[in-house]
Amino acid sequence: MAVESRFVVIRNGVEVETFMDKKAADEYDKMLDMADNLTEMFAKSSIELSEDMAEELSIYLAQNREDVLIALQAKKAKPTKPATKPAPKTAAKTTKASAEKKLAAVNDESLSEAS
């Protein structure tokens, strides 16, 4: 018999979504909390939105909160990585140990030639 752990997000007594890991469930719940706060903010504003439109807009803004924060200049955009990798350096680092080995090999070669 297999045992599964599931994390269920419940809003107003209704199961909204089920997740297999707690982190994803917590993130989704947090997003819904932000959407609820945004819906309340729209209801208090002078902008006339239908309830469905306010809810849809609130969910969209909450789901895209990183982009919204960047647009509001509350957060800096992450720098994009270059598409190509820089060429590898051709000069190899010479360590003291490898330099000593090379010098010893040259000295051994010189001694064997002299004999």
C-alpha cells in the first residue's frame, strides 16, 4: 500500500487546489492572499470594474508580482545572462609544483646528455 502526502489549499471552505509539496501549496495560497488584497483595493478605488474583471486582474497581477514590482521600480530586474559563453582562456596556469617538475625533468635530461 502506498502513502501519499497532499497539500490542499482551501479558501472560504472550498478546496481550490491540491499540491504534492508544501512549498508549492504555500506559494499558491500566498498568491491568492495577494489577489484578495488587490481585489479589495480595486473595490475601494474610483475605477469602475466588474467583480469578475477585478478578480481576474487581481489574480493576474498577483501571479506576475515580480514583473509588477519591476514595473513599479520597487525591484531591480535580474540581469540577463549572455547567450554565448566566453571563449576559454588559452593560457594555462602554472603552479609552483608543476614548474618544479618541469625544471627537474629538464635538469635530468641535461645530466643524461652530459654523460
